[in-house]
Amino acid sequence: MLIGSYTHNVDAKGRIFIPAKWREDLGDTIIVTRGLMGDESRCLFAMSVESWKEYAARFSQLPITDASAQDIRRITFANACDCELDKQGRVLISSNLREFAGLENEATLIGVDNRVEIWSSKNWERKNALIAERCDKELERLARLGI
């Protein structure tokens, strides 16, 4: 399980360090794509190949006649790339994904169960503050769902 958060520099080549604690769960190759959270929350999703296959299988179940769902499927798969970790535990993030997520000098990586979200540190601070503001209301909603 991927938990916790870490902040690391994005080097000049666009590489980000993956914490050693997560590497066993992620493996030597990870799949990185756009996160699915709207413009104000642009981040990247990174997951093991096994988790990616499960994720992709859920997309495969969507009806081909659902145009909106197919657009999300297209953008998710078109922007996905498999990234190998180097010997230092870094992964090279493509320039188009770095630009999408606003990754420049510093990235915050957060573990979210079976995936890692890669945020620009500035965007994560904003998102984290918004989550904190809505937390009580969201906890009530989760309680109604039995969580």
C-alpha cells in the first residue's frame, strides 16, 4: 500500500526521485499518466504495471457509445507512458506530462493506496488547503456511505 507524502526536486532532465519505501510496491517500471481531477487539481497518476492493468480493465468495461467516457479513456491512454526507475530510484517524466502538472523545480508525491499522485508542490499546497476547508462536510458524506 502506498501511503505518506514526500517532496523532492525535479532535476534538469525532468527526473523525480521515487521513495525507496514505495519501490517494492511499484516495481522497476511504472505507468505515469494525467490525473483525472479537473483543471484546478492537475497532477499525475503513477502506478505499478499490475495496478495499471486493473485500472485499464475498468476503462475497457465502459460502453463505446458513452462519448464522454471514451474521451477520458483517450486522454488517459494517449498520455500514458511506461517509465523505468534508474539505479538511483529516479523516474523520467515526459515534458508534456511535466507541463500538464506544472512540475518545475519541486514535486510532492503522495501515496493514495494503489497509486502515487505527483503534484507540483505549489499546487499540492493549494489542494491540501481546499481539502482541509471541506473536510467536515466530506466526513459527513463518507459516514453516510458507511466509511
